Amino acid sequence: MSSHDLVFLATTNALSHISSVLGCIASIGTTAKVTINSHGVHFTAYNDNQTIRVALTLAKSLFTSFILNADHNAQESNTQISVTQDSDQLEESEISLSLDVQLFVESVNIHTSHQTTFGGNNASTNTDKNEIECTFSYQGDGHPFAVIFEDNAILERVEFQTYADQEDFEERFSLDETELVLSTLLSGSLLYDVMKDLKDVNTDALIVYVKDNPIPSNRKLVFISQSEIGHSKHQYPSQKIYLQDLSVWKPQKMNDNLEFNQTISDSLTCYYRFETWAKIFRSFKISNRIKLQKSISGLTSTSLLVRNPHDQSYTGSVIDFRFWENVNDEEIDNLNWEYCYNNTHVEQLVEDDQNIKIIQYALSNNLDPNQITLDDYLKRRETRSHARPQATETPFIILDDNSHKEPEPSTTRRTPAPSTIDIPLFL
């Protein structure tokens, strides 16, 4: 069969890299939407209650050959996309399908020349030239998605049943880049270690505290855990090698419009159920860098850059997880976002180690009446229903109506923030 009869045909030797990054998709959802266009192959999946979305981009440069017919319903339309062509000359075309991504990953893992796990970047010293060559092909609607594995010893073809496009929830997870309140660039392996420690203490809910500073070494990024043993905090190191960038913006209403000003005088507090982070943090271990962003609506994005250790020329694959902060829409609609900023109770948790120890002691069975209790320390608990699908309330979200500082002169963001899935962001 000639390539003109094919809708899509691509070949790669980077099977171990594909195995690693596709495992991140399979950890969230069973079925993935696959979109193929002139930029590469894109996978999108959601968890069962659509509170987490994960998207993966395998750039066209990962493939040694990449052919995409412009019109898969008419063979006479023979416009093709090849990795050797000038991108300016490419005719834009796109096809989409859905398949069982977990079965797909299992098949790729079986045929990977060396087993790849989370942290597979260092799993082997083998080079890709010794790996199995993998070819993807798809002939259009009604046909299976075929994967051909070939090396000097084997030639095996595996076909995966395809489905019509699943319901698309992309609009729900659209990040408004002009309304960001947080953007930071982190080390993937170190953030993995922090999350693993939080999981080890059975964290139920998580506070993320950030504060910018004109002196980079004085920037603060703190993860505060609430668990059965009380509170614990993990302060992320501020050295440039670990915390490469941090920006905080604060909204201000101007003529019925919101204006977001960059601030170094205001702290920002974000509230999450740790259950969400527990589903995604294993993927952090294979990432080189992570861009963490949050909008005023509470939508949070963690974009992972995963390089291929066997191909230094490849810029990397991008995995983007999106999920919601544990707040409700009513607060945002009423412009009551102030609870996120300069919360004195959270700042006490960050600054006062002794009080954190007292809270841990007060939550034990042998309470000392002379010690402060958790409720006394936090003064008030605010229980809230979560407007997002299937999300439950966090037991320790704190409103502090009198804790706001007067804003200092700050820089107004006049242009949209960069895309979270644009690879040059990490460079």
C-alpha cells in the first residue's frame, strides 16, 4: 500500500521515551483523544469525574519520518506533511480519534528494549539506535490504529480499536493567560521529593504559600500539609537552580475590568485537596522542569518538560496537567479573592515553627489545657461546597477579612502570559 492511501504514517526509534511519557497519560484516564496535525501527535485524557485533564504533545521532531495526508476521505488530495519539509510550506490539516490508552501503553512497554519506569531517564545506558523501531499508522475512520514494532529479530503489528471522538471538556480547562495570579518554574525531581514526603505523612489537604521578593534568594514557596498528625511544612529551596522563576499578580478592579498587577509585597495562598496531587506527582520524577501556574478562577496548570536522554537534539515532550483549586465560584464571581492574599494565619504557619509544633501536640489524644488548640490558633474554620465536579471541601480554608495590606506600586501585566505548553518556555 502506498503512503498516499494512508492518513497517517510516522516512524520513531524513541520508544523508551514514548513509553515514559504515555504512562503519565494512562495514570489519569483509560480513554485518550489522539489529535494528529503538522506539529505532532497530541494525547488528551480526563479522569472519571473530569476534575483533572492531562495533555501530552509528542513533537514532530521526535519522529524520523512523519507523513500526514491532508484529506483522508479523498485519495486524490495528496497533500502530505513530512519532517523534511519547510514548516511554512505545510498545509494545515488535522485528524482525531480516540483509543484505549492503557492498552496502548501496555503494548509499548512490552516492546521497549529496556524496561522504563518513572525515573526511566536514568534506567539504562542503552542508546536509541539499539531500540526497536516503531511505526504508527492510521487509515481513517473505521480503521484501527496500528503500531508496528521491528528490529533485527522481530516484526510485529498490533492494532488498536478506535472510537468516535469522546465528549470534549476542553473549554472547562481553558486557562485564561491574562488572569494568572501565579507562575513559577521548578525542578521536577525536587518537587517530586516534596510531594512524596507529603504523601508519606498521609496529607489530606495542602496549602501552597508563595511570596515574591526582589532578591531571588528571599523568595518563598512553602507547602503546608494537614494530616492526622497535624500540620507540617516543606519549604522549597529558593536557590536559582531549584526555583528558577516566581511571579505573583494581584487583581484590581478598574472601570469594571480586572487589572492584574505584579506584586512583591503580597503573599498568595492556594488551597488543594492532596488527592489530586497524589494522582499526578509520580510524573514529576521524569520531568526536567515544571512550570506551575494558577489563574484567578482557581484553575491550576503543571506543565512538565520531559527530555529524551538518548537524543539531546530533541527539545522535549510537554505534559500538561490541569485541575482546580478547592474554592468555589461564588467567591470569584463576587470578587472576594482577598482570602488568597496576605492571610495572617497561614503566614504564622510559615514563619512560626514553634506554633506548628504546638498544633501537632494539641491534636494528640493527651491535650495539655495550657496549650493552644487548632481551632483557637486558626480562629475560624470556613466550610465550603466546591462548585467543581465531584470536588469536596477542604476543612481548613481560612478567611481573614482584616489581613490585607495596602498595595504598593507594582508592575501591570499588559500582555498575556506565555502559553503553558510552549516548549521555549522552559529553555
